[in-house]
Amino acid sequence: MAKTAKTVLRRQKLRWRIRKKVNGTAIRPRLSVFRSNKDIYAQLIDDATGTTLAAANSRQKDIVAIAGNKTEKAALVGKAIAQKAIALGINACIFDRGGY
């Protein structure tokens, strides 16, 4: 089923409304999550400089090797991004659901 212009515009408006309120810093970055039909992606973003500090997704070799459903893979992505954040010295973030 193809996305219609109406549904795309609705989700974009949700994203804009969320992004007005959610802003990440180097100390407390924004955790942006994108969920496609097959995979899930997570990024820690510093909006002050516009850089991605860490990223993880369900297409990485170590996560793909573990068989499981989407919920189990999402949990593995969460653990991977958490480990990368701890390695960078980040212990708090702001969650950006991205309109989902």
C-alpha cells in the first residue's frame, strides 16, 4: 500500500511539532529513532553542532546474526546504542520518537 500525500504530510507535521520542543546538546543528546517495516535505527545527535555522536541499527552484523522477531532486534539495538553512549560518557538523553 503506497503512502498518500495526506499521510506523509500528517507525519511530517507531527515531526515538526516534536522537533520544536526536543533539542539535544553534547551533555544530553537527542535519541532519534526511525522504524521502518523491516528494521529499526537509533542515533544520538548533538543539535548544537549538528553531529551524530553514536548510531546503531538492526542491519549491523552482530544483530543480524541473532535470529529473532522485530521486537527482539529492537531490544538489541537499544542495548547497542546504550553501550556506545556509556563509552562516550553519556548517561542521559532526550527521546525523539520522530512522529511514531
